[in-house]
Amino acid sequence: MDTLTVVRNRILALCGKYDITINRLATLSALPPSSIKNILYGKSQNPKLLTIKMICDGLGITLGEFFNTPEFDALEQEIK
């Protein structure tokens, strides 16, 4: 699995955990819905850390909590 897929899956999992829609997440995160949808639908191939931080802020979690999953831990190095 690649990094972008893991980020997408994490956002979707968090929306499920908090029982919110993508549009609600965008509102909570002070982001346009298109920013989140571009990540989810693959249009954004390299989401900015600031965007992910804003998503975390909207959900009331830390960046550490966002990235603290077995899927992120299992990612292979991008540069070999």
C-alpha cells in the first residue's frame, strides 16, 4: 500500500469513527470540501502536512494520533 492510500484510508476511518461526513470534516477543519475530496479521490498526489494538521485540529486530535497506526508503521521507505 502506498502513502497516499494510507492517508486516504485514515481520513475515511476517522470520519467513520466520529460519524461525520467529508463536508462536515471540511467545515470543522476550516478547509474547502474540495481540499479533502482531492486527497480522497487521488487528485492531490502530495497533500500538505498543514492540510493534514488542519484536519487533525478539526477532529481534536494530534498529528501523532493521526499517524499512529499499523498502516503507517508498515509503509516501506520511499527512497531506497
